[in-house]
Amino acid sequence: MKLLRHLILCLALLPTMAMALTVGQTIELGQLQTLNSTPYAIPANNTKNTLIQVWATWCPFCKKQNAYLEKLYKELPPNSLNVITISIDKNPLLAKQYMENNQYTFPAAMMTPELQKSMGKVKGIPILIILDKNNKIIYREIGEIFPEEYADLKRFAKAP
């Protein structure tokens, strides 16, 4: 009986889970400020794809994936892909220290109410999203991906 109730609950939640962050959905980043206090915005005349990764300092899978992102970020040709990561930590100081302690150089910001509204409720991390030049999701993964899959994301970079 417990299994049946669990199955019914999962099936009831499936439509709401499927609605969050679907391919084709538009994400508006709004006004973001990096953990280093610099504004982050995608240019109005943007022609590049944008990689967004949502993470938290306490997430072991995020730590692995952030290391993959750092490697990719250093290997990408300059100005070939917009990159921003979003921490869902409650304390920005913890996120900033995490970035410094791990020597990550990719841009990182905190989740904002506006971005949360655009993305919907975060249902698991890490979340990796690729947006096209019009901010529409063209790729989405929730949960850890492997290094070779992460390296394959280079296909979304465009020559400047």
C-alpha cells in the first residue's frame, strides 16, 4: 500500500516538475551582481549562447561540476560563450569564500528573486542550462554530469 501511495504521489508531482526549466522556456536573468561586486548582464545585441549553472557550497556534486566548469571556462575561446553561475546559498559571504578557496575564475552571482521567478522553484542541484541568443533554453541537465559530457558543452560556444 505504501508503494502505491508513493507512486501516486510521484505521478501527481510529475507535471509540476516537468514544467520547471523546460527546453524552449525563456529565462530572464535580470540585474545580477557577481560575488566580486561587478554587474553582470548579457548585452542587448547578444549573438552568443549562455551557460548558467546553479549550485550551492554544501553540494558535493556541485563542487565536482564547478571544477569541470573551471576547466571548460579556461579552454573556451574568449567571448565565445556567456558564462554565469548562480549560488542558492543563503549567505553570499560563504559563496564568495567558496569561490576563492577553490580558485574558481568563472563569474558567480547569487540567486535573485527576479531570477527565481523566471526559473521557477529550484528542485535539485546542480542545474546546468544553455540559453540561445534569445534566452531560450536549448539544453538542460539537473544533477551531476560527467567530465566528458561537460567537455562536450564546447559545442555551444560560437566564434566571436
